Amino acid sequence: MPDAKQEPLTSSEETESDINERARRARALKRGKLLFNRGLRSVPCIIRNLSDTGAKLEFEQAYLLPQEFDLQIDLEDFEVTCERRWEEGLRCGVEFISEKRPVGKLRAQILKSSDDALTEEIDELRDSPDNYFSRKRVMDEKNKPASEQPVRTARPAGGKPGFGKRR
């Protein structure tokens, strides 16, 4: 029976080989950014799962994505060149085609109240040889008015609550 047809592979055999080829992906919920056009354009994204060889990305709105781009993951502090493998709605799968490159921490803007910012600027402008103004500010902070201090820290006399039904 040399003319006998060879049986096709069963679906279970195919899935086993596919599983062995594909790297294990860990679920994730991390913020990332796609960079393309030499870093001049960026698109925010959310990384839904991540492995050593690729990732699944999710977007807030539809974008036209290039075939190749750099993916920067905020919490991981690395950047990697990716190739888009599939796209379905607001999600897409990417394969890493370069080694991970470390990047520095992104700068975060720290907001201060306007009063704090103004007092710092005024103190810098009022610099004197004996640091009178900086000493005065420290003394003012120590001697805060009574209105900012708590009025009462203990319960009323007798240990009875101040509110409620009287007897």
C-alpha cells in the first residue's frame, strides 16, 4: 500500500507544537507608548499581556499604526522595536524584533500649591547675608496661630458623648 494517503495531523498535535513554539505570556496592565517617525510621533497604549518575544496592546481609540515601531513600557523602563503581527479592533499583537534597550525614568511633573511656589520665589529674591528672611519663615512656621491647632483632643468631661439623648 505505498499509494496510501498520509493522514493529516490532528488538531491536538498542531496545538502542542504551536504551544511549544510560542513563549509564555503573563497578563499585565501597564501603560506604554508607541514611538515612530524617529520618536516624533507617539500613541499611548495599555499592555494587556507580555512575554519575552511579544505583547498584546490595547488602545483607547482607533489609530493607523505603522508595521514597525518602538514600544516603550513605563514600569519596565525599557524600549524595544516591534513588528505588528495582527490587529483586531482596538487591540493588536506585536512581536519584539530587537533586544530590549534600557531607558531612563520618565520625568514626572510635581505640582505645588501656588502659595508654596510664591514663598519659595520670594525667599530666593530676598536673600540677605545673615539669612534673616529664611530664619523668619522658620520662626513663623513654629509659631502658628491658634486657629490652625486642634480645638479639643479629648472627649467631654465625664466620658459621656457630647451628642445624643439626655437622661
